[in-house]
Amino acid sequence: MMRGAKGGIGIIELLAITAGSIVVGAAAGAADLEAGRALYDDKCAQCHGLSGEGDGVAADALDPRPRDFTSGSFKIRTTPSGELPTDPDLASIIERGMPYTGMPAWDFLGDEAIANLVAYIQTFNEDFADPEMRVDPVEIPSPPAMTEESVEKGRQVFVENKCGECHGDQGRGDGESAPTLMTDAGIPIRPADMTKRWTFRGGSSRSDIYRTFTTGLDGTPMPSYADSIDEEQRWQLVDYVYSLSEDEPGYGSVVVAQPVEGPLSLDPGDGSFANAPVTRFPMLGQVTDPGRAFAPAVNAVEVRAVYNDEEVALLVSWHDIAGRREGSNRPNGRDAAPADAALSDAVAVQLPSKHGGTKPYMFYGDPANSVDLWFYEAGANEARVYLGRGEENLAPAPAGGDEIRAKGVYEDGRWQVVFVAPRGSGDAQRVPQETFVPIAFSVWSGLARESGNRRAISSWYHLYLAPPDTGEAYKAAGMMGLGALVAELLVVASVRRSQAGGQS
Amino acid sequence: MRHISTKLGRLADLAASMAVVLLIATPAAAYTGGAVSNGGSIKGKITVSGKQDETKEVVKDKSFCGGSVPAEKFIVSGDGGLKNVIVRIDAIDSGKPIDKEGNFTVSNVKCRFDPHVMVAPKGATMKVRNDDPVLHNSHFYLVQADSSKKNVINLALPRQGVEIGKKKILRKPGLLSVKCDAHDFMQAWIWVAENPYAEVTDASGSFNMSDVPAGSHTLTIWHEELGEKTVDVTVEAGKAANVDFSF
């Protein structure tokens, strides 16, 4: 029945597409629309839908959602606000993809195939066939030199034009308006985190950023500044934004804890953390167990660690556009949280319960290999400890176990949560010296209604306690080496002397 | 089943939109302006009863905008006259000249758009202006036949005094919805007219459409909340036809 109904509509859609093809075919010239259609149906329709409405089978799992080609509205363009993209604009986005979205780079398809796709995509909106609706791209001059002065002036442009009201005073995407922003389709949208340039949808070069300021991102609240900030100041703003971010995320796989003297602090501003190296781990949606998060709010955590003889302290930090302390949260559960429940932010650290065994299954352990979960709930501003033997078998740790202390601070778009845990001793040793201890992280954004299984997760990585007195250890080894060398030389000399004596 | 009903719904939308497109398409056949020698006028008053305006909560820049702003949906005079109703003739292909040189500006004043409803001719330059010391943006959408909104342009007005003029905003005829993404309670409406026979009712709910060629016409009466109605009217040369309408 469903198939029959669908078939009936299909004819209408086919007619519509065919009608469009004829018109655009003439404009597109050499492009092979039939080849474009075949390729589109094969590679693009899963997300963008057979009729280009952005409603393919995978669409609901994607945020940002796939482009609705029938809207004629495109984010990344070289044309002014509200105008159709040029053919090279469309080809470019297909080639490059869009970082941190479901849109991969399709450069391997080759220029000809991409040109066919570009022509076919244009059949979804009739405006493409209207020469009056096709306008020239804006000029993107070659970037002037970036200097300390241009960065500082750009900071002033940022302040004067109130960029922080959406993007946050520190550029972390946490402006006052951030939680209220919607796409044209009425779907919540997060402002770009300017401290993570690699996530910019339209690319991270200075020219890319200039283009975004100039043309805006259609379909989103990001307007065009072409008429309100002059070219010189737009480049200064580019330089300031550029200066807020490293070039690459530099994701790591080990957090190296530094030894410290004295008690460990729950204050993220404590000086001991400043001397510990920071490791950034990518976070992805938990999509294995029911209650999945296909597009989690948080895309990375940064971790530092310090330790002393008794305890280890982890400083886990991440960016979220709003810090939610109201309400509560929970580490597991398949059902969505009730719509009226206030959800606080939360973060969890996961380690194997037992050191040295088989690495537990990463989703809260397995029956044979359990995990300890340190669950920090912003609402309570403290951590609870769970023992996990699987996603459906996670329970508060038995009473009398180790107490985990934790405190969190949210400021300027960034959470900083410090966990202090006993290292344990003997068989219960949790974090032994000079061993790669498996460690994994989970983050829940209350604003994004993440709770239980709906969360951002990391893979298993490692925590490593750097040996204390590293310098002394090397010195001792060096002295031993030197001593051995001297001893050997003495032996050689004495042998030579005795041989020389023997010959005389 | 859900899938089917969506598809059928879309088909119904398609049919509806085709019907509307046909209606709009007829007068779109190009309007010719000139002297109107045998014209009359259409006057009238649009009224409503039992409607009160609402306020919208301000969620940003409260210190400047205040805690709430009027929605301006129902500005009703003591005798029921309804402001901000657009009264227009769609199906007319000649009549008085269109003035495309006038000043067509939507200002951002005290976190509201001023005016709330206006008429501007297709092809003229539309200006947007920020009179407030807070950041605004003017995001224009063309309301489609199925009442979905299509992005037209999104202009940043980050500082007080910024004014931008664009012809592009009035490139296509129809109803424009204007929003500010920074203040989602802000709303303005612009009718982009293809002929000079479109008026907005004043504070008393009255309108006066001059130099209408004699003959039969259909008045379309639009209000942002109450929707669209039509009234037939016959204009006699040198006389004023009266159309009072109550929603």
C-alpha cells in the first residue's frame, strides 16, 4: 500500500524534475544531467532525499540537517546574502565537504562527475534556471598581511559589532543569544566556536572567514556584514577570529599526569594544573546503544592530570554554548528524559575497575570486566561513583568504596571539572605508576537534552602517570653509565698495561 | 501511514500553491501606470471585535528594550478600527502610476520594527536602519503560497545609525516577513506590490485608495493574525465607494 502510494507521487515528482531538467540543461551546457541524476540517487539521496528536499532516510539523524535543495538557500556561497550559489560554489562544497557535519568530501568523484551533480542539484529549484536570479560573486581580495596590530584592531571590531552576543566574549559560541538561535526551518543552531577553526563549515582559511562575514550563512541567523563593516575592518576581524584558534585540533591519545607535592586541589585554576600538559580528545555521539545521540553538542574534551602518592586529579574541560546547573542528569538509560525535566550538564570519567585485566567493553563495561564511572552532575556539583557491567547494568558503587571528590566551574562557554580520586593500593590500585591506564569520557549537554545513553563519548584512551623526579632518574642512569664506562676503561687500561709488561 | 499522509499533504499543498500561483500570476502580467481620467476611490474602515493585543517577553537587551514589547497584532481604536490591515487590489493591469522613488524604510526602534506593516512597490529600494544602541539584524523572508518562508536576505545592523538600502529585497512580489534573529519577538510585514492599489489601515482602521479606474474590483483584505478575505466593490467615476469590513 505504501509502495503504491509512493509510486503515484513518484510520477509527479518525475514530471517536475524532468520539466526542470530541460530548462537547466540548456543553461548548464555540457553537463550530463542523466549522469548527475544517477550519481545523485546513488550517493546523495540517502541524506538529501530523492526529490532534494533534505529528507533522505538519514536526515533525521543529522545535525545540521542535510541541505534542502528546493529551498534555494545555501550556507556557503561567494554570492551576496540570499542569492543562489555559483556553479563553482556548489562544486567546491561537494569537493571539500563540510567539517564536523554529515557531509564528507567527495573530491574523489572527479571534476566531471561533480559538474554533473552541480547541474542536477540545480533542477530542484526553479530559480537556478532564471538568469535574473543568477548574480555575480562578491570580490574576495587576497588577504592583507596579518599582524599583531590587525589582530588587536580586529578585537575592537569584534567588540564594537557585538559578535560576542552570539559567539561569546571569548568566541566559544556561548553568547547570550546562542541558546535561542534557530535556522530558517526552526531548528536550533549553535553559533560557531571560534576557538575551533577546524569546525568551520565553510573552511578555515582567512579567505573563507572573510567570505562568511561578507556573504553571511543563508538559512541561519548569521547575517551579511558586507554593508555594515568595511573591507579593511572585515579583514581585521578575520585576523582576530583567526588568532583565537590553533590551526589543528591536535587530538591526542594519552593524558600524562604530572607529579606534585602536597594535597591535590579541586580548583581548576590551581597552579599545579597549569604545569600539566593538556591533551584534547575527540568526542562523538553514542550511537551503539538505544537512546542514541547522533549529533551531540560537545565535540571534544581537554584533559590535564596531576597526582601525588595517594591521589590523582583530573581537570576535564569542554565547551558548551550554555552551562546548565538546574535539574539533574543520569549516566545511563535508554529513554529520553521527560520533556519537562530540567537537565543539568554532566561529565563522566570511566576506568577499568581492576588494573591489568582485559580492557572492558567501552560502553560501561561488560559482565566479565567492570568499569568504575565517576559521574559529575553539575546540578549537584559533585561526583557519584558507579560500577558498570554494561549499559543496562550500571549501579551505584557499593558503599564503603572510594570517595571521589569533584567540583565544576562554568565560565565563558567552558566547563572545567576537577575530579580527585584515591589511587588505591595493593590489589585495589586504580592508577599505578608508569602504566597506561585505559580511560574514557562522556559528556552530557543539558541544553541539548542529553541524558543517559544520549551523550557524547570518547573512545578508550590512556592515563599515564609520569615518573616523579624524571630529571633525577636520568641523572642517576647517566651516572651509572658513566661509572660503567670509567670502570671498563680502567679494565682495558690495566689489561693493556699487563700485556705491555708481559711483552717487555 | 504517516509517510503517505505527509506525501498526500504535500500533494494538497502543491495543488493549493498551484491555485494561488495562478491567481497571483494573472495580474503579474505587467502593470501599466498612467493618467486615470475616469477614476473614483475606495474608502472604508476595517474593524474587529473582542481582540486585544498581546505583549511579547523580551529575552535579550532588557535594560534597553524593557521587559516586554507589544506584539502590535491588534491595535484597535475605541470604535473597533483595526490598524495595520493591508487592503489591496490584486487583479488590475492598469491605473495610476507606481511611485518607486519614495522612501521605503524599516527602522529598528526600541526593539521593534517601525513600521510594523507597510507596502512597498516591487523594484524599489528597501532600506533598513538601526536606531537602537543594540545589535539587530533584519532577516527578510518571502511568504510562500503554502505559508512556508523563503529566505530573501539577512542584513547585519550591529551598530546604532547603520542604514542599508537594497533593491534585492523588493525583487519579487508578495508578502515579506521581517525578523530579527537576535530578538525573536520582533516582527514586521511588508507587502511588495506590483500595482499602486495597496494601502495599510491607519490607527482608526481606515483606508483611502484613490484614482481607482471605474469598474468592478476585488479588494483583498489581509491581517497578520486574521488572514485574508476578499470583498467585491464597484467603483463609479468621480465617486467614493465605501467598503467597511469587519473580521
